[in-house]
Amino acid sequence: MNAKFPAMSASKAVIQNHLRLQPLFKPLRDETLAGFAEYAALKAEKKGAVLFSAETPNEKIYFVLSGWVKLFRETLAGDEAVVDVLTAGNFFGEIGLSGHDEMPYGAEVVEDAEIITIPRFLLAEEIMRNSLFGMAVLQNMTRQRLQRDMEIEHRTVQSAPQRIGCFLLKLCRDNTGDPVVLHLPYDKTVVAHRLGMQPETFSRALSKLREETGLRVRGATVEIDNVKKLVDYTCSACSSSFPCED
Amino acid sequence: MNAKFPAMSASKAVIQNHLRLQPLFKPLRDETLAGFAEYAALKAEKKGAVLFSAETPNEKIYFVLSGWVKLFRETLAGDEAVVDVLTAGNFFGEIGLSGHDEMPYGAEVVEDAEIITIPRFLLAEEIMRNSLFGMAVLQNMTRQRLQRDMEIEHRTVQSAPQRIGCFLLKLCRDNTGDPVVLHLPYDKTVVAHRLGMQPETFSRALSKLREETGLRVRGATVEIDNVKKLVDYTCSACSSSFPCED
DNA sequence: CGAGGCCTTGACCCAGCTCAAATAAGGTGG
DNA sequence: CCACCTTATTTGAGCTGGGTCAAGGCCTCG
């Protein structure tokens, strides 16, 4: 009964609790999660922190508990393409599970974040051992692929204001009551790049969206009085109707 | 020893041989493949055949042995977005493995094709039983996701002529000798949509690419004298260098 | 040989990009 | 709490790649 142990196991217990809440881990038993927690680390990361760089080997899977992280690549011309932006409930680095040692993109914290990392090999082992878990991972990857398909379609079919609308609607997902208040989670420049447009275009498109659908923007806060109006404006160009993904 | 049996088992043997060649099935033993072959069907499909429609439940996985198949969605406006175009060695319908009963897009033969179909449940069972196979499926899906990531980047970073160049380069992949002769596999309209552009734009962009890199086009045949020149022109905008995917 | 479907070309338009400059918004040290 | 510096955001002006519409040309197949 070393004096250090109570503290340590308390911390591990905290991690284990967070892991239990991850949808991906639903098929796992507590003792498995405890095993993960043993090797996992929970860390508070400051805005600007680089978790890993592109073209770099990486051994961990990252679970975002809070804050925002962007995944990005840099083109030869020097400008960045934002692949995705993740927040609470998302994870990344799973690409490594499929034998890609070098990450195809870098990861940077864009809003102070709490992140749990787990060594990749633990998950890989569990996938081999527990086919239910393997299936869960496969389903997750499949969903991501479908989201990418949609994204590609959106980029050619939607106008800039509509893309912003679509982005805002995804943030609404939970809120149902009509006056919705959102906080733009991070730097508007990052949002712009996430949506594949320049910051100037983003600014103008947001103004247009404001006129068109009557939403209000104050700094990083967005208020939507009439969600239906926003849906009508945004989703008219799309091939699937509103709550466009499961 | 019914008279029918020799014929049937010969046909099944043919199918089994095709299945053996699928990279996805590498981790499977012959007896497993034999089991698949028992329920599988090999069919010659004519150009224009619709294999399934979007928003429709589907129970099969499709392996393309020859010819070309396009996967597509239709937008409300009525124009089609080509999600992907597949040929020998590719397969589709795996989305169904992750519990998506309704297909998110339709499949149509765009060039006479031979296709093997396997009931989805057989693969699903095997995934649960054989974790090596499950891992192979996961890796495949992961690769597809990464390809989508690249595609999204390409759409914003590359010009129309560059996108065509990129497309041609992928078709070169095997040929190494410098004078390369390619046959555009299908309808130029389909290629255009696959690349996210209008047929008119495709035509103009192809002319530009011809001037720029000295390749020659005669009907559906493309001759490339200087692959390096094409690479230089095409890949200059990209974030990864030439043979851009494994 | 004719019809319909591709493919190409021309003319014009417009969303979004680029360059440049003016403002706003934070964050920091005093 | 304020002045100052740095980093976002907005706005203006002009450009351009690609879309749209419309008209031929060409090739294929019946």
C-alpha cells in the first residue's frame, strides 16, 4: 500500500470512466477498459500544441474530451488543407490501426483541449481478440468514409453560404428548441479552411447567410431563431434531406 | 452423381478461382472461399444495367472482374454526382457490412462487365469468425477513406487539367516504359463527372493538358510520350509527391 | 443513309480567389 | 486599468476558372 498508489489509481479510474463513455468502446468489458486505462494518459493541451506532424510515425490513438483539434496537410505551395476538425467525442489516429505507420496528416490543438492517448497496439490486439470490437471500429471507419463522400458532393453542389449553413446545422444536431445559440468553436480561419474556402469568402458568405436566414452573429456566438429557415436555405441543393447523416 | 453436378461445380470452381485472386480474400482458406462460391453468382452485365438504386436495401457485395461500374447519387436538382468508378479488382457494396441497409448511392454498369455477387451475410459472418479477415476489410475501408481525403484536397487545390492528369497517372500505375498508351475506360462524360467537372470543361481541360504536356488523344486512346512531364505539370499543386498513394 | 448521342467550340456570366487596406479584438506588460 | 502590439475579421476592387447556354461537327449504329 504505497502512498502513491491511491492517487495513481484514482487518475486511472478517471481515465477509465472517460473511456467507458466512448461509443466506440461500447462492446468492451470493464476489465478491458481497465487494461487500456493502465497504459493511457490524460493530458491538457494548450492551443497551438502540435500532437504529431504529417509524414511522421505515430503509435497512439487520441480521444478528444474537450476543446478542438484540427487535422491538416500542407501543400507544396505552403497553404494548408484542413482535413477535419474534431471535438468532444471524436478520436483520431485510428489510421495507424491499418498499418499506416506514417500519419497522412498532422494534428494541432486549435482550442485548449483535454486528450486521452492510448497506445495503438492495445487497440490492435483487442480488435484481433474481440470481433465485436473489430466490427465497431469497421463501422466507425465506414461512417467516416460516407461522410467524406458527402463532403465531396457538398463541395461541388453547395454554395459557400450553404456550406456554412450545413456546418452550423451539424453543430445544432442536439438542440431541438427553436432559438438555438451556438458558439463557433474555434478560429474562423480554421472553419473557413475546414469548409474549403478562403477567410475572406467565409466572412462574406456568413454575411449573406445572415441576410438570407435571419441568424445573428456576435463574435464567436451564433443565434438561430428559425432553424427550419436555415434548413430550407442550406439543404435545397443537397441529394439527401435534412438530418443528412444518421 | 446427378448429370447437373459436374457443370455446376465447374462453374463454382471458376468463381472460386476468381475469388482466390481478390486481395481482400488473401487471409481466407480455400474451404472458406469454396463456401462463398457456393452462394456466389457470376454474371455478365451489359452497359446501362442498373445493379441497385440509391436509398434501396441491398444484400450483396459485388466484385468487378472486368468492365466498369459507376457509383452515383442524384441531387434534387437532378444532376448526378459520380462517387466512384470501379474496374477489375475493385468491389463495392461493402458499406452494407456496417449495418447500412439502404445503399447511399446507386450502381450502374458503364462498360460491359463481369461481376461476382456474394450475399453480404457470408462476409459478415466471416469477419466475426476470422479476425485476420476483419482486419483486411478494415484496412481496405481505411485506404478508401484516405483516398477520399486526397480527393477532397485535389478538388480545391488542383486545376481541371491537373485533375485529368492525376486521373491518367493513376491509370498508368503499372506501365513503366515511357511511351504509354491508355484507353479511356468509359464515356468521357462519366470521367468528367467522376472528376467533378462538366463535360465542356473536361473537353477544354483535356486540350489544355495536351498543349501543356505533349500527350496525344485520338478518340478514347491517349498516348503519353513523356510521363515525367505529365507528373511535373500535374503534381506540382499537390501535398504529396508522385506515386501519391501506395 | 439518317437519327441520335457524343464531343467540341464560342460567348457570356458569376462565385470565389487574390491583393490591399482599413478595422476590430485579444493579450501583455507596465 | 491603460496603451500597445499582434492577430483576426471585414471590406473594396478587380480577376479568372469553370459553369451555362447554344450551336455545330462527328461518329455510331440501326
